[in-house]
Amino acid sequence: MALNLRQKQTSLIIRMLHLNQSPNSSGISSQSTNESEEVYKILIMDSFCRSILSPLIRVNDLRKHGITLFFSIDKERQQIPDVPAIYFVRPTPDNVERIAADAARSLYDSFHLNFSSSLPRSLLERLASRAVETDSVARISKLFDQYMEFISLEDTLFSLAQPQTYLQINDPAAGDREIEEIIEKIVNGLFGVLATLGIVPVIRCARGGPAEMVAAALDNRLRDHLLSKQNLFTEGGGMASAFQRPVLCLFDRNFELAVGIQHDWSYCPLVHDVLGLKLNRVTLPGERAAVKSYELDDSDPFWVSNSWSPFPKVAEEIEIQLSKYKQDVDDVNRRTGGKDGIEFDGTDLIGNTKHLMNAVNSLPELTERKKMIDKHTNIATVLLGHIKERSLDGYYDCENDMLTKGSVDRNMLLGFLKGKGTKEDKLRLAIIYLLSFEAPPSTELEQIEAALRESEVDMYAFQYVKRIKSLNTSLAASSSSASRSNIVDWAEKLYGQSISAVTAGVKNLLSAGRQLALTRTVEALMEGKPNPEVDSYLLFDPRAPRSGSGAQFKGPFREAIVFMIGGGNYVEYRSLMELAQRSQPAKHVIYGTTEILNGVEFIQQLADLGQKMGLGGGGNNPPK
């Protein structure tokens, strides 16, 4: 079974838009005598749920599903009688109060309430009591827990859209209560993903840190749910189905820091990093303060074909597509007499009509192709401007050499730190240097820090990575002679950090080779063979007895869900998709994360942590 999260979530959204009935029975295409007219509805959302819909259903498509108007729940709205309203919101106290107030004012004929995750009993009771007080119970038609607190960006890519998770988990001031709340939010999101897919996976993670905390909490949540009568999971239990179940591999961002910081040269990561791709949409500055906004998703064949190509290859492909388009336009003109009329014979009415009809039929396709070419020409032009202005190709080459070859041209490195590029570019390059070498020469390190200060680069993020790397080295050295609890006690005294931040091993903090450590580990977990890299990984099986008696199923797995706690990125996503494609037989991998971050967004969280720890900035201004 191929897991297609985007397709399943879209189906659930469409069902919700049809008042939680299948479209054929909700009035849109009903042929029954009882309901032959289309049901027109109003959609009310909060900002988060609007983000869920945004990559799945375009505004123009809402009308196809009977949605005539849509509003934000926190905006003032006028009464619209005789029309049902669909609410799609998060289960928060504010949203529940607004719904109760809307019902009390009789804004709409009926209220169909859909919460993005399970509505807590306390809020359900609050809603019920408010409805009774205002005599509006009859207006509340249905209430559904949709378990969709995640955003599907592609068939195999999702985000929980939980901002600054890395910062929150690693905050030295974070107490047990705060950490538990963050873990619970992540578990809620992952539970929704699994419920949407209808599967109960085998869970694997490294010992210690946020990944183990999430794994244990998710295991408990799934076990408790499987005991309930109303079960959301469609696949059966027992050994017969064990071989069809996927593996859920949980990781913490500290597992491999460099990939969240490095520059990349492929089209999609470049658009994300440089132009701020969000929810499959990129916005470019235009002339006279105008802006251009473009969707980049599976409806764009050029994007599908070229999103992982190196940027120079993309530029070539745009030229090829433009040339082909011009040839096809010239061919249409020639056949219809638009240019020289050589093939246009006034006596051959049937032949001429055929040419004209073919030309007319080809116009929509040609128009769409031209729009697509113009879109990517505009995007590539803006990208090229940034590349030249900031020497992004040079940054990529320099970082790539350090990460893959373990070598660096010191003069070139210092040249970038003092030359072209934004302050963030220089900071990212310096941190990649720090992560690429286990013990960089102290004189070289001093030169790099001096160059950063000379360029007025804020040093908080650099000092934070330097400190966490030093700590991990110390932890690795001490692990053979002290118990884990003693190490953690020592680390907390030395470092003032929460436990979750100090349990990552140093060998995974440093990238080794072009294949990412994440991809190597996922491949080993899917193969299920004895492997020193993953033999120590914990296994949770929510369908197995709690006693742990009996053999545990460790693979092989044909399908995997890989989840990164603390922020993921398109470089990691591409690496996992390449793993799935090159495997024989082909594997199926879904990649998810608490949020999708580009390098600048991630180093800002590192800088905030450095500042919270009082490590000293050293520059005039922090990165913006």
C-alpha cells in the first residue's frame, strides 16, 4: 500500500466541505428526488486551518464544493440566515467562545463544527453550557474531531507547522512542564497523520532526548486509542499484517545540525532558502511596488520535473522550453496563414477549417505553457540576481568541500567571510566549518571568528554551536566511564541545559560524506538487519503486549515515515526521496517535521539559544 498523505487529507477536507458526507450524498451531485439542489455553505476558519487548506484546495475550487463565502473566525461577521456554516478551527478556548457567541447571535442557520484535533472534554462542556445559556443548542448541527493538525505540502511531505520547536525544546530555562507540553503537541500532530493514513506503525528512535520522549508518548496514545470502540485505524492487527506495516523513524534536529544550515544548489531548496517558499507559494517583488505570487506544486509540470535539478540545469531547461514554445507558435501561425500564408489555400475550405480548429484547440495549452515559462523565468531571474550578488555558488562549493571531503581552502574561506554575501551567509559558512572538523586548529578558528566580527556578524549562533559541539565531545568521552544519569547530572551543572539538548552523539553532529546521516540511518532501519549504527535504537510497537514478551518485528519495511523534531528542510527531503527511488524494490518514504526551515530561520533559533545562555554576540546586530 503506497501511503499518500496529501491525497487522503484532501479527501477528508472535501468530505468536510460536504457536511461530512460523501460528495454524492451531500447535494452537489445528488440525483435523488429528496435533494436535487446544490447546498450552498459558508466556511469559517482560523489562520492555522486556512494553512491546512491552502496547499490542497484553491480558492476557486471551493465553489465546486458549494462554498460561496469564507471568513476568518476572528473577524467581525454579519448575519447570513438560512445558510449552513462549516467551522474548521483549532480546539482552543478562544475559538470555542467565538463559536458560542456566533450561535447565540444566530449568525447562520446551522453550525457544522470541525476541530483540527480532538476537542478536550473541558472545552466541549464549556461549549455545551454556553449553548444552553443562550438557547442556541438547536443551531449546532454536528461536531467532528478531524485529526488533521498537519499540513500536506506534497504526497510525501508534511509539516506540523509548530514554530520554533528547536528553540523551545533546547531552551535552558524550559522546565519539565514546558517540555511535556511541546511533546504533547508533537504527539497530537503525529497521531493525526497516522489516523489520516489509517495505520499503526512500528516506532524506532535513538535513546534519549526528544525523539524517545515523543516515541513513548505516541506509543501510549496509540495503545489507549486502540482499546476504544471507535477505532480510527483501518489496518488490522496480528502477525499477518505486521509485514505490511510501515516504520515510523523519529529524529531530533541535533542528530545532524549541518543539513539545517548549509546552502544548497538545487532549484527547490534555493527557492525556499532565498525567496522564502511557504505553503507551496513564492512571492516575488515586482515593478512599482507590485508583487507577483506563484504556486509551486504538482500542478506545475516544470516544477515537478526540475525542482531537484541544479540551478544551471534549470536555467537551460527554461531556454529549451521557451524555444520549443516559440517553434510551436510559429507552426500554428504558419498553418493558419498568420505569417506568410503559404499553407493557407482559399479554395480548400475543409483543409483550412481543420488547420484553424487545430490552432484554436492548441491555444489554451500554448497559453498555459507560456504562463509556466514566464513564471519560472521570473523566479530564475530573481534567483540569479541573489546568486551573483551574494556568490551563493561559491558558498555552496566551499561548504560542500568541507562536508564531503573534510578539507577547506583557508584563504577562500576567509575571503567569503570578508567579501560578498549577507551576514547570515557568512555565519552559516562559519558554522559549517565548525561542524565539519572534529578539532579545528585554534589559530584557524580565531581567524574565522575575527573575520566574522570584522563583518559585524552576530556571534550568538556560532558560540552556541561551538558550545554544544564541545559538550557532545565531552559526553562521548565520558560515556564509557560514567552512567547516563551521572553524565546528565554533570552536563546540567556544566551547561545549564535541559536534558533533551545534551543527549545527541557527537558522531551524528558531524556530517560524513554526501549521503546524509539521516538517510543512512533510515535505510538501515528499513532493512532491519543487524547494524551497529541502529542496533541500539529503541523499538515501540503499539499493537504488541506491554510486557514486551515475544519477538519484536524489526523489518524489513517497504514503507517509512521519517519525522524530524526541531525543524526539517528540503535538502533532507530530497535525500530521502532519492533513497526511495534507488532502492530495489522501490521503497516508499514520507518525510515530516515540526516545521520546514531554511538556513536563515534555523540559525535565528540557534542565535536565540546562544543569547539565552549568555554566550556573547560579538557583532553589532543579530541576524534579521
